[in-house]
Amino acid sequence: MPAISLKNAACPLALSLVASLAPSFAQETAPFGQAMPTVLANGDPFPTPETEFNSWVFGEIQNVDRITSHAWGIWAALTASARHNALGISDPLVYQTWLSPSEIYNVTGGQPAVPKLELRTPLHHNRGGAGDKLTDAIKPNEHGIKVDRAVAEVVAYSPAAARHAVDLELFYTETLESYLENGYKEIPNFPKSGVTIKPVYKLISEDDLNSINGRELYAMPAWPGTPDTSSWSNARAQQGFPNTFWGQCVYIDMALTEPTTSNGVDPDCDSPTDPSIYSLADFINVPLTDADMAQFVEVFEEAGDPPNTALAPGQTLILVGMHVGTREMKRWTWQTNWWSADADNPNGPSSASIAAGRVGVVDGPAAHYAMATAYSMLVPAQPLTGGRNVGSLVPAYNPHLEAPFGPSVLQGGTATVLTPEGGVTTNLGVESNCMTCHNY
């Protein structure tokens, strides 16, 4: 579960959850946003019974096809058009109607929650990134091209998860301390329809653009896939695999308004060509208008918080990744998505076979995103208690979030796992999966 940092609030314990039936669309009222559908686009019910997950996950061989199909159904639900527009932005998606922890905290404290722009809390710079775009200008690379290497992340809760946090006052230090004092080993279980997400964005400003051959191009690093770490020295491992090592780029032509058929990259970030140039329509994006910013500032002023000065009219937010966890099973389901140049043949930790599962389930710009899943740490999946570090690893990380992590970040990941190939110490972000950090 994501941690929060709020005045008079506490970081939640690693959360595991109980219960309720999935809300229907009739329960999409403010202040908690639009609920998940009761049936996913792939045909699975939401939430799916835990016994069904157990049949996919446990055993010598996992049913990867069913896991992948379910995860694409979740992605389709999150990126579907919302049935109401309470945000003041054009055509919000379902996930963009959900509350951030600060909004949930305000509801807990009796403050009114007004649904507003998706990046409604101050942008949190990813600690594994290579430079903070929110405070530092983008500097040209050795070829004179300005490449945006920064990302910003936020956290949001589905209506069911938000309601649970509000009803139980889980963002209060006193509440968590009372659980500890009374011998609780975990907080009360969230409902099975609970979902938490961590969207990752890039912010495009006019100053970020490159004028090349009469075109205004925005440049960003392109994920090259999981690196071979077998020859890395300890000093090299400490650096992780941030986007400064990726070597390749893609571009967005800000004048294009329709999706492209591009699926290439610029391998040296020095010479954009048509195959490596995309449209904003190839991304989930939010243009910031004067009206958006007026509402954004007004809501922050009402809450007594300063507006995020990094945002301004004329800028555009593009979604480059998202972590998603659902409480449909005890360990939660974990899936992560990121924008991919070649969405049909994405680089690891995704694959062409995983990408094939989105056909007929996900459409529009959401289909331009790759996916990896982690419904267990190892295969065979270990029991909830009494498990061993024996089995094949299940890597599932997000290039924009965990790839930069080295051993100094994943200090708890130093246990040796006995894999069929021998003992492996997993202390790199590109060897991790979601549960490496989000232990249940």
C-alpha cells in the first residue's frame, strides 16, 4: 500500500483487507469518485472470488493467461471514460475521479472534499529519478536535445478504499497507535473492492520543447528493457537503472492531434525521425486550461493549502506509468503499467504474449501501455505463513519507479532466493516485484 506524508497523519501499516461486495455504478457519488464496474471488460466479475485467484496462483505452474486477462480488465476499467465530470477537465477517466490521501484525510477531519484536477496534491518527485524537473530546468544532452528525465507521482484510492479509510480514521496516528497497543498485527481488512493506484506523470511545458526541422518536439527517455546485471560491480549496482542509463528516446510532436502508427525509438537521443515521433493522442494526457487552473487554485485555497506552483495553463500532463493494487485476495493483486513505444512487443518485464491479452479489452491510448503482474513473489507461490525463499522469481516493476533502485533502497531485499538456476540475492529494482516493498 502506498505511504502518505501529511500533517497530523501517519503512514499506514502494510495493509491487508476483508470484504464487502463491489460497489455498483450507482455508488459513484462525490466525494469519493466513480466506482469500479461490477464486471470487467474481459468478463471477470469485480471483485473476483479469492478462491478463483487461488486456482490461478497456487501450484507448480501458474495460470499466467488468466492472471494477465484479469489485470488487463482492471486497466480497462481504470482508463474508461467516467460517467460524470466533476473534475472540471474534459472527459475524465475513472481513475481521475478518485481521491488522494490528503483529500481522504480532509474528509476524515470533517472538511468538504471537492473533486478536482487529478494532480490535486503537490507533485511528489520520484526519489529514484535523475533530477527534479519541478525545480530544475531541463538541460540539453550532448547532442543539444532537451530530454525530460523527471517524473512526478501521486496516489489515489478507489471509492471503496477511501470510504474504508474515512470510516475507520486510518490516517490518524492515534488510530494506528491504538491498534498496536491492543495487539493488532494488521489494520482492519479493506473491502475486496478496494483499489489503490500510483499514477506517474511527466509535465510538458513550452520551455521543454525542441525546435527541430520546423517541428516543436518534446523528448523523453524510452524504456529499453530489463538490463543484464550479471556483470555489474557493486558500485555499478548501487546506481540502479535510472533513465540516464536508458540511452534511447521518443518524441511528441505537439502539433499532432491524431494517434500515430509509430512504434520506434531514437537509439541515441540525437536524431528524431518519423518512427520515433508520436502524438499526444498516443498517451493518456490532461491539458491544463485556464479553467482547470482556476478550479485547482480555488480548491487549494479553500483547503488552506498553497497551489502547486509547478502547474500552469498551457502545460500538459502525460501519464507514463501506474502501479495498481486491488484487495481481491489476501495478498492483493499487483499489476503495473507503463507507456511503451511498441505496445505490441513491449520490453521486459512485459512481453508480446502479455500485450496480446489487451486486444479486445483495452482500446484508445490506454492500449499503448505495457503491463507486468505480480500475484506472488515466487513460483510456486509460497503459503501466506511459513513460506520459504525457494522457487522462480516473478519480476514485475515499473521502469519509472523501481528501475532506479539499488541495494541502498531495497535494503530489505537482501535475502537469497534458491532459484532453479542457483542462489540469487534480489536487491535491485529491476529484480523486484510489487510485494518487495508492499509486503502484506
